[in-house]
Amino acid sequence: MGKYRIGWIAAGPWVNFTPPIRGGIYRNDTQAAEYKPGDEYDDDTDSYWGSSRESLNSSTTSLDSMTVENVRDSAIISSHLNKGPDQSSSFLPHDRAKERRQKPSNAQLNDHQCLSPKDYTSSAIQKAIEDGIRDNPSLDAETQHAITLKYQMLHQRVKNEGFYDCHYIDYGKEIIRYALLFSLFLTFLRAEWYLTSACFLGLFWHQIMFTAHDAGHRGITHNFVADTMIGIFIADFCCGLSIGWWKSSHNVHHLVTNHPEHDPDIQNVPLFATCPSFFRSLHSSYYDFTYTWDAFANMAVKYQAYTYYPVMGIARFNLYLLSWLHLLSARSTNLGCAAWTRPTEITFMLGFWFLFGYCLLWRSIPTWTLRVAFVLISHIITMPLHVQITLSHWAMPTADLGEGESFPQRQLRTTMDVDCPAWFDFVHGGLQFQAVHHLFPRVPRHNLRRLQVLVREFCRDTDIEYKIYGFVEGNKQVLGRLGEVAAQVEMMVKCQKYMAESGESGLH
């Protein structure tokens, strides 16, 4: 069988590499030109892989000379120098978590009056990395491998105990709720109570999109075609939003949660910035677009804590735009055997705009004043949904701690849950269990509350902080983060002004 061998797999856990789409480079142009298929596979397999390991080790060692701007690699180095926090505590309730994870003040940043904007940004990013290394379990291979093994054991338990089983009686209750809201919308529309009717249409959109989210994750039937059709009917036909666009961006969000360069869910410059990384005009790997940091961004982000709720009130209009841009782009055409979804989505979205734009707004509502009011009210009513979407991530860390960080640790580090009574779950639609959901995206949302108990146990065992706040406190966390970044922008602008007035270059 040796002649059929195409490679050799080393024993033990693999060393994670940075994917090329995220900046990983493993063969330069000269090496690529000299490469011949089959060169890497000879009889001296041990010699080949031994040299590869030596190359990997030497490249890792050479990272010691990297500057603060290469934060991904420097984070890996720092993780081996800093073995992380005290591992004596196995669970971190809020009081102890705050005590143990007390962050240093921004004094060192505020004192850097002579730093250039580039250096100031790099300093802020490096501080976030150091905070992440200090506040979480060690990034050494042994610790992270142990966390991964415990996560795999938890996943097996999730499967064995039936958490992936969807209880359709719960969706029966959901359908009754949706039908009631839609009936009230039609009743008040027929009675010519147009603005009241708009409220119930907005509530209908707010509630039914939770099931579209479930379908996008194949959490209803666990069948691609069936769940995709459910998602298309709800998102595209009932709400005018592309489920294909949502799945395209949301899958990336789940893979690289809260990574400024790669997670499209936090790329909102120039209106919002949740971390200093955006100050450097970073390039989005998802959109293949550079978010330029300019004077308008300096101004808008300075007030982002005040514009947050107003923008969330009209955020739905932006989703219409993103949906059509996705369906008309090349991204939606290269789907292989799922190519049928694009024309289906376009047909269903056109159906939505015929019913909503023509039949409802144009034919059923008599005046332009009422039409505009109807549109605004029905869309603003969905604001809590957009707040809920951003709530679980915008206040959480965005620092990349390197490829050595395990999947469960990154998900729990960058995500928080929202605490609420069980009877109130229908309002949040499962989005209050985002940390649990990020660990097990395809578990039906009606099982997430029970699964939360197991995730808490997992956090105790691994010493990873399980972050959970009430809805009000969670909003305070988001506003606090927005205010913190706004203060950093203001400080950076002051640095620019000081250097311009004094002629100080910031180079010493």
C-alpha cells in the first residue's frame, strides 16, 4: 500500500496554521515557482517532515523580533512567556471574576501624548492582547489541548442526551404566536388603524426572524433543503431579507467571532468601531473592502454611544441593501449544487416587495404621510432584535490571541449570554444564549436553556469565564465599550493635534 501513500500524519495534536485568507503565508513566490508536484513525497518521509518541523520551529522563534504591529504573532509569543492566570479557581461567578480579571486603567495610553496615530493604535491593540492573555487560561499547547478534549467530551454528551433533537411542539407554539401577530396586523389594517397595524407587523417580523435564524443553522429539520426552504420563505418572502446573505456572513462570524479583519458582524466603520484595530483602515477579508479611517469616522465614532440606539432603529433598511448586493454579486453564484437557492431567493424577495410595497403601502394606505409613518414604525419596532444581535459581541474582547487558542475558549471569550426568566425566552428568541449557541450552533434553540447548565459546568472545569448579564446590564456593557473606544479616538485626535502644533514626530 506504500505506493498509494500521499502523505504522512504526525501523531498528537496538530499545530494550527493561519489560513491564507487570514494572512497566512507558507511558501514565497520563489518557492512556488520551483515547486514540482510530488517533491514533498519521497521515501525519506521522516527527513521531509523533520525539516518541515525545523522550519516551523525556526519561523516561530524568529517571531521574537516582530514589532507590536504584528499582533497576531506577538500574541503567540506572549502566550508562551505568560502562563496565564492562577488556575486554582474552577468557577468564576461575577464577583470573583471581576476581582481576578480587574483590568488596568488606560493611564499608559493617556500618557502617550507624543505617539503617532499608528503607534497609538498599535499600543492599544497590544494592551488588548495582554489583557486577553492575562484574563484567560494559558495558551500553551497542553492547556488548550485539555480544553479541546473536554469540549469534545461535552459535545458527545450533547449528542447522547438528545440535545440535537428538535421538539416540534415548540414550533407549534411559535406558529400560533406568529399567526396571532399577523392576524392583528391585518385586523387593524382593515379597520384603517394604520399605525397600530404597523406595530403588529413589526412585532411579526421581530418574532418570525428567530425561526429564520434556526433554519439558517439547520436547527429545525437538520436537512439542508428543508431548512433552506423554511429560511427562504420566512426571511426572503415574509421579511424581504436574503437568508443566503445572512448564512454567508453569519457562518464567517461563527468561525472568527469578533475578529476585526474577518468578522463582518463587527465591521461597521465609519458609524461604529468596537476596538482600536479599525483606526488603521483595516481590510475586510469577507467584503474584500478596506474600511478607510478618515475625519468622518473620527467624528461619528466619537458620538457612537449616543447614536447606537437611533441607528439600531433603522438598521433594517441596511439589511435590505446588503441582501440585494449579495444576491446580485458573484458570491451568490458559486454555490455548486445549491445554485438553485439564488433564483429562488430573488423570486421570493420580489414577492415580498410586491406584497409590501405595492399591495400594502401603495394600494392599502391612502396618504404619503401615513405610508412613511407606517414604514418607520414597522421598522423601528424591530429595534430590540438588532440590539439583541449586537448585545452578545460588541462589548466583548476583539483581540486575536493567535492560532493556538482553542475553539471553545475563543467562543466563550468573545461572547456573552443574557440572563432572563424562562417565561421571557420567546422575546429574545434564543439569542440570549449566544455563548451556548456559539459552542453548538445546530442545537435547536428551545434546548439551549437546558444546555446552558452543561456549559456552565464546562466553564467550571476549564476555568474559562462564562459571561452573563441581565438585559439592562448587558446594554450598559455595550455602551461602555462604545464610550471607551470613543475616548480612545478622542485621545488619538489629540495626539495628532499635539504633534501638528509642536512639530513632534513621535520618533525617539
